[in-house]
Amino acid sequence: NGTRRSKKGMKLVFSAVVGVCSGYLFVIFFPAFNITKINLPSSVASYIEDQSAGITTTRTLLNHEWTSANSHKDNSDSKYDEIPKIYLSTNPKGTERLPPGIVVPETDLYPQRSWGEPSEDLTSQPRYLVTFTVGIAQKANVDAAVKKFSDNFTIMLFHYDGHTTEWDEFEWSKRAIHVSVRKQTKWWYAKRFLHPDVVSRYEYIFIWDEDLGVEHFNAEAYIEIVRKHGLEISQPGLESDKKIAWRMTKRHSDQEVHKETKERPGWCTDPHLPPCAAFVEIMATVFSRNAWRCVWYMVQNDLVHGWGLDLALRRCVEPAHEKIGVVDAQWIVHQAIPSLGNQGKAVKGRAPWKGVKARCNLEWGMFRSRLADAEKAYYLEKGITPPNSTR
Ligand SMILES: *[C@@H]1O[C@H](CO)[C@@H](O)[C@H](O)[C@H]1NC(C)=O
């Protein structure tokens, strides 16, 4: 059976090669037809995979292409040697030879069926995305959080501990997107799986930790507020039993949103700059589509903890002190469950979380100097004296 199969395979390949060759010959001898038809080889290649239909399908397909090509010939009165090769510098990089009508620069995360009419596949196209970076130990907490997000959200879980099927006890898990790569961090996943061209269908993108208390939070209501106040980057106000690192993120109980705060004396050089304004943390951040398009590019491939990113978010929106803010009316509790160590490794008797913490601080310094250097290099190239205010 194996040899029969491979013989059949050979035949198919041969037929495809002949098909491709004659396709090219056809182009050479009858170049007057619409130039978009030269895409023959790739369509042939995809059709020969269907072994049961095999050669017949291939031939039918080729015939179809030829016929439609020929029919174009009749109403084309331009001289065939004048037809220019396609080259469009306005196409996405690397696709300059494709007719722009066939280029699909963006994709989405909507599941489709493998049968029926493609146009009838999508019964729902959520406009918002929420991602949680999770381990099974926080199953109950994540379940509670996900339930605060309506059907208008695509739910995406990044699993850092390899447990995925266990989540299927929750109904929502079956419509969620599960990405499982062990021992990675939120920003590692975000950089790899949330490219702006992949998530462009989503108006708002929530990139959240797993240890947030959501009792006083509703996602639809949150979006209404964010939209009303023009917040491109935001987070819910924080309550915590423990000390909150930055005053900006602490919930103001008498307001719907706040965009600035008073820090301890000497902490802010400018009331419109972090940490007094233009700043939210990275534990429960919400991005507009446009803001995320910028922030994604600023996320460094190798700096996986995202430390320092919060203070730099303001570079992606203008004016930052108006478009970055905290939503007080929909607030969360930072439970600060120590999960940092989950991705760590004990080295020389040192607890895993200590190594992770050290890496966080190291990355923060690296990010800061990369940003400062990049800025300096830019001004230098332009022959401008750099402003000395780079935080
Ligand atoms: C989902 O979005 C639609 C359209 O904006 C809205 O009418 C509906 O109320 C939303 N669903 C929920 C559960 O809020």
C-alpha cells in the first residue's frame, strides 16, 4: 500500500509539474490574459493535497483557470508586451509582486468551520479581547474573572503550567482560545500571540494577570466608561490590603475615572508625567486597538517581564495625560498572590521567586537604557540636541 500510495503521489507531483510548466508556457505564449492569473502554481499545489480527487481535480482546476484566462483575452485591447510586471511598493513588505486585491494583511482569532460556505462561518465576531496568563492553581479565581466578561469578548488563556484540559470543566473554556507554552510570562505571550495585525478586529484588548479580585468589576460597563472619557490605555482602580506601589493606580472612591494624582513629595518632576499622570501599571492593562499597535512594538522580545513598560506607555498616545487613566467606578482588588516564582528555578539554594525578582529588576534597567539610547540615537541622527528629560 505504501508503494502504491507513493506511486500515486509521484503521479500527482508529475502532473502538477506538467501543469505548472504548461501554465508558465501558456503565460509565455499567450501573455495577453489578465496578469493576475499567473498565480497558478500555488493553486495547483493546494489542490493536489486532495488525493482522492487527485488528478481530475487538478485538471479541472487548470482548465477552469485557462478558460477564464482566455475569456479575458477578448476584451483586452492593450498590447501584451506592454503589460507591466506587478510591483507595488505600497503592498506590505515582501508582497510587492502580488496584485493588492489578493493581499490579506490582517487576520483574526475567530474560529471557523471546516465545512459549508466560508461566508456563513462566523456566527459571532466579538469586538473585545481579554487574555489571562494562568496556572491551574488559580482556576477558581480565573473562572470568577472570566465570568465578568460577556459574550462580546474573545477569551484567550495563556497557560504557563501546561494544564489546559482541566479548564474544560467551565463552559466558557470550550469557546476560549488556549495557548500553552510552559514557564513563560505575560509579555512573552503578548509579544508572540497578540501581534497587532492578528488582534486588529478588537476595539479593546485586556491583558490581565490571574490574581485579580473582580467582585466590583463589569467589563461592558468598564468599556462604556473608557469610551466616554477617551482613555486609550487604562486600568481599573486598585484596592489592596497590602501597600500599593503607586498612588496613581489606587482607586478614588468618589470619581468615575482619574487621570492624575498627587504622589509623595519629590516623586514627580511634572504633574503631567509618571508617576503622577500618563501612567498605569501592567497587571490589568486595557489598550485601545491603536494604542496596542504602538505598545506591541515597544515590548522587547527578550525582556519578558515588561518592567518599565508602564512608565513608557505614555510614548504611545498623545496627549498622554489625557488618554491614560484609571477607572474608579469599575475596580478590582489586587490580591498579590505570590505567583512570581512559578516561572522561576531554584539556583544554588536560592528560592525561585528571588531569581525571578532579580531578573525583573535587571530587565527594568535594560529597558530604561535601551529607550534612552534609542532616543539619543534618533536625535543625534537628526542633528538635534536631545532633551534631557528622558525618564
Ligand atoms: C454586546 O454588545 C452589543 C453591541 O454593542 C450590546 O448591545 C450588548 O448589550 C452587549 N452584550 C452585553 C452582555 O452587554
